[in-house]
Amino acid sequence: MEYDVAIIGGGPGGSATALALRQQGIDKILVVESGYYQTIRIGESIPPDTRILLEELGILEDFLKENHETCFGSCSSWGNDELGYNDFLFNPYGNGWHLDRRRFNAFLAQKAVERGVELHCGTKVRSCDRVLSEGFQLQLMGEDNQTQVITASFLVDATGIRASFARRLGARKLFLDQLICAIAFFELPPDSHFAKLTLLEAVEYGWWYVAKLPNNKLATVVASEPSMIKDTGLHRMENWRAYLKETKHISKELADCGAIDNLSVSLTPQAKAQDPMVCAAPSFQLDQTTGNGWLAVGDAASAFDPISSQGIYKALWDSLKAAQAIASYFQGDSRGLQEYESLIASRFDNYLTQRNYFYKMEQRWPTSPFWQRRQERTGLEKEELLVVGL
């Protein structure tokens, strides 16, 4: 089985890259996805200008038919005790969205399949070896333990924050930050009305975030240091709920809409009943995002603080630039890969400046380890192992 491009990972970055490659006239594309688009995914906000990227990918009209939850902006208690508002009323691109990520990921994959991309779900890559004459040779294994060997002239790492194959090919993660998020979901009563705004509240040990999702659900997240999540017990529902009730704004909003006692059941089988989901949310950049016959996209290339709400936008943006670089590579011009790497690095530099400015705005807890570390750590550091220990 021979392919022009093999994409490892079928999330937004992988599926969108496949779509963009088809627009570039590349035919033989394989996306390898380990799951079946049934797992709950975190990271649901996209800004208004995402519609530009969806239109460039040729899927905006179909996306709008999916009826994800409209987002009209955000309000936050950050730097002071009162709420400040940043709405999209005057944004030339209109509103943003809060997504059902599981459905959105499946939608992108389906669009890729409809345009001739081959998708292997429930499939893992057991080995990946460079073959000089053919690019890469991959051994794939399905859930039935049957193996298949394929070759690809070009390899795309879309494995998210693991960056599994870029690291196997010699790339290293340069970390800016390593947050941990504990997430739970609330059911809104049928007659309740929750604002179509993202709500953000800084606290001494980190920050809380809440957003209304499709199907009358609320995603509620607390972000903090790995050690602080463990020491406070925020990975256990009784402690998570206790800290939530101490927030000034978010607890009031949930109580006012009748959601505070309507906690959804646990969505992770390995957790205790109704424990929050716990996941790593690092900020990093690879020291190299391209190489001979490969590149990384989305969170595999660089990961942003979830407070930026840029993860999906970034993945779609990467996909369009990556497809142009790969098309140039197949035409014998490797300068496209160099330009792609420069674009990824420049974008991370811009994010770094904005992130540092944003965290320095919060001066209410000068002795808090969480805020001290985010105001002191302003540059990238060599790769280190993240141990959650929960």
C-alpha cells in the first residue's frame, strides 16, 4: 500500500491537513486515527475569524449546518474583582462558536473522506522507519491485531501534544508552561438561559472557565499547577465542587441558571463516579517542526495555553500552510518546509508576547506560586518530563 502522504492523527489538524492537501491536487492520502470519534474532547471555543479558514478549506457552509453553540464574546474577572466584557458585536466576522468537539472532529474527518481521503480508525502505528527510496514505511495494527505495512512519501505528525513521530524523528519540546486542567460538565435545566459568552475567573491557585456547549451542557474547567491540583484535591469531585462554590462569579452564574446541582455523570471510564476529567495543557514549541519528508501540525508543532482559545484555529491555520509546503516539496522545492517552520516559530513568538502580557495583568496574589511562576517564566526551556501523579 503506497501513499503520497500519511497523516498520523485524525483530529482537527490531521483531517484539515488532508482536506487542504486534496485542494493542492494530492490524491493518495491516508489518515491514521487510533479512536472512533466517540471520546470526549476538550477545547471547544473558536473565534469569529475561524470562518475564514473553514471557507478556505471549502467546508464553511457545511459547518454552519452543524448548528454548534453561538458565542458572542467573553467576560472575565482578571486583574480585578469585577467582570469586564469583550464581545464580538463589532467583529467584522460576526460571532464565534462553542463546539461539541466530538461531533466537530467527526465532521472534519467525514469531509475528508467525502473528498477521497482514506481514513483508518481504530488503528495504531506500531513502527515507523525511514526508507530512502520511498520515504517512510509504517506498520499499522487494527483493533483485531491484524497488521498492515504501508509506505508514504511524506509523513505528517498530527498526534497532538504527544508529538510522537516528530520526537521519534529527532525533534524536542521546548516548554513555556505545563498546566493541568480538571473538567466537569453540567446539565442545564430545559427552561434555563445561560449567556452565550465565555466566562473566565482568576483565583489564587489558577483560573476557572465555563462555556455553554450544544445539547444544553456547560463545560466547567479549573486550570492550575500539577502539584497544586494534587495538593488541593481538585482532581476529586468533592474538592472540585467545593472550590467551585467559592468562586465569586462562576458559582453565581451556575446557581442562577439552575445548573450547580445538575452535574453530569463522569465521562471517563477510568475515573471514579463523577470525578472530573484531568488532562495536561502544556505550552511548548518543537525545536524543529519540519524535516526531510515530514512536518508537524497543530498541537504536535506547538501548543498554546488553553486560555488563548486558539487550539482549533491554530490547527486549521497550520493545515493550510502545511499543505502548501508539502505540495512544494513534491515539486522538488524544499523552501516551502523552511517557510512553514518560520511561520510556526513567528506565530509562537507572538503568542508568547501576548501570553506574558496577559498573565502579568493579574497582580492580586503576589505570593501565590501559580502566579509567581507564570510571571517569572517568560521564555522556553529545554524538554522536561511532566509528572501529574494523580
